[in-house]
Amino acid sequence: MSEKRVFVTGSTGCIGAHAVSILLGEGCRVFGFNRKPPVERLDGYQHIGGDLSDKKSIESALQTAHPTHLLHLGALQTPDCRDYPIRGLDVNVLGTAFLFKACLELNLPLERFVFASSSAVNGPRALYSEEGVKPEDPLQPFNLYGYWKIAGEGMAQAFHQESGVPTVSLRLATTYGPGRDRGFTAAMTSALKAVAGGGRFEIPYRGKENYHFSHDVGAGFARAVVDPFTGYGVYNLLGQTCTVDKFLALINEQAKDMGLAGFELPYAEGAEQTPFIYDLHCESTRETFPQMPQTELREGIRLSLQYFLKN
């Protein structure tokens, strides 16, 4: 079997670092495309410096890596897209377009392209049926980040139609756990850190969310890269929906079992209902990628607390 050469944008981020670890464990050679190199050196990993908004650096990096598989994780998150919309447009839309175009023009031996999309493409939960939000359901984002992810999915499908390369758009929702430090949806990770450190954190919203343990997110994207797949498809990453109240109750339960005390997790004054989508339908994901992992919430919370106690 020939060596898989995987080009990963955003490989030093929370999701990217976990994905790279899984890919290296699968025997892949990984080329990380980032502005800064990773903190630690990894066998089988090569850093290639560059910026997604720079078409020439993308082309040069792809020529160096000559990848057989590509995982596109690099993007500005919701707060940055809101505060710096032009930079967000450059990276999330134009950078994605540059990447797809370079893959076509350089005639790379690509066998798979995986695009990191988001449940931010969806609208309010009330728009959808009781059985859950399916990938093919109508899209109605409430912010620029969501609209730019729709653009990315469209480019991914067009790329597949033009190139024939099997292409996956994988949507994720709220990630919690080690490495998930930024963005509005990082609130539960901040709560876990406060518990581990005996501190205080005010929960900024109420309602329900669809949660993914951070290690599962990286592993899920890695599976989408290396597991058998043909055609083009959009999938919801495996996760679990629960109320914020329930998530906090599980944190308190695990904290008690671990002998942790002295922390406070009150709701912020005026905390409103979260706008984020939940009840993501994942049957097609399980059928297509049966090896994709899903850590139960209680276990993910326990593992996160153990990590933050040490780090």
C-alpha cells in the first residue's frame, strides 16, 4: 500500500493537533500548513509555513507536499469573523477558494479532500423536524461565519464535480475539552478549567447544545481522511445533545467524585438562550464512517478535568 501524504491546514489548532496525532498513528506522513510551527517536533510531521490568504504560499506548499489526501481545517472562528470581517473573508472564503483552485491546477495525486464545515450553516432549531437536523435540511445561518461555511461546502462540491476526487464536508457543533480555548462555544471548556483550578466562571447562556469531545473531533476528521469513501457528501460529526443544565450537573458529579471543591459555576446575569443548533442527525455519518469515535459526555468531562488538573 502506498504511503498517504496528508496536507493539513490549521494543523496546530485544537482540532488539527488531535487529527495529526491520529493520522501519524495511522502511518501517514503529515504536512502541516500554518503561519507558526508546532511547539513540539513530531516524527512523520513536516511544517510548511504560509498563510491561507496568500495564493502563492498555498501553491508552493502543495508543490512541496505533493499530497494524496488533504484536510482543510484552517479558518477564523466566529468572534474573529465578526470583529475582523475582511480578514475573515480573506481566510475562510478566498483562502478556501485558493486551495481548491491550486489542487486543480497543480494536478496533484489527490485521493481525498475533507473540508471542515460547521453546524453554523443551520438556522434555529424550530426550523427542523423533531427527529433531528439532517445534513440535507435547509440552511439559514445567523452570522457571517455560517454563510462562509456554506460557501466552502459549495466549493467542495464543485471541486468534486470538476476533479472527481472523493470529497467530504464534515459539520461540527460545540467542541469541549483539551485545547478548546477560544470562541463563544468554548464556555464549557472554560467551566471545566475553573473547576480544575478551584475558580469561578459565569456561564454566558442557557438552553441546549450539541457537544463533541475535542479528541473525538480530531479523530473524526482523521477517519474522514483515511477511511473508505467515494463521491461527495455532507455529514454531521458524531456528538450528543443535552441542556446546559445537564452538562453542568455532570461537571458537578464528576468533580465530587474526584474530590474537587471551591469552584463556582453560576449563570451570568441576563444569560439568554443559546442560538446554536442541536439534535444533529448522525445516522448517515455512522453508516459511512463506522470507525468514527464518540465519547460519552460523562467520560469526556472526566477526561477533561483530569487533563486540566495536570495542565
